[in-house]
Amino acid sequence: MGTRDDMGLLDRQLAARLRRERVGLTIPDRHRAEAAAIARRHGYELHVADVAEPGCVWAEFRPT
């Protein structure tokens, strides 16, 4: 994921999930705040961890 379009896709994918389950993916660190807002909007908490890829983080969306 690397663009704002990717954040829109993430928003739509979380909205379409019938069962809320833990979801994880690598995102650019600069989109962390937007990913957190998307997570809250769909009933998830965002947890992030460092990854080896420069400028990116592992984003895990956990149901609340």
C-alpha cells in the first residue's frame, strides 16, 4: 500500500467485512493517522509495529 487510493481501498474492505477479524498489512508510516481513523470508523483498534521496509509499518486492525 502506498497511496491515498490504497487507504480508500482499505476503508472499503473493512466496511465490507461481515465478520470482524484481525487484519494485518504493511502501510506507509505517513498514513498511520488515516489508518487509525479508518480503524475506529469500522470498530477496530490499530496496532503498529516496525518492519524492515524503510518508511513502512506493520498495521494490525483488531476488533474492539
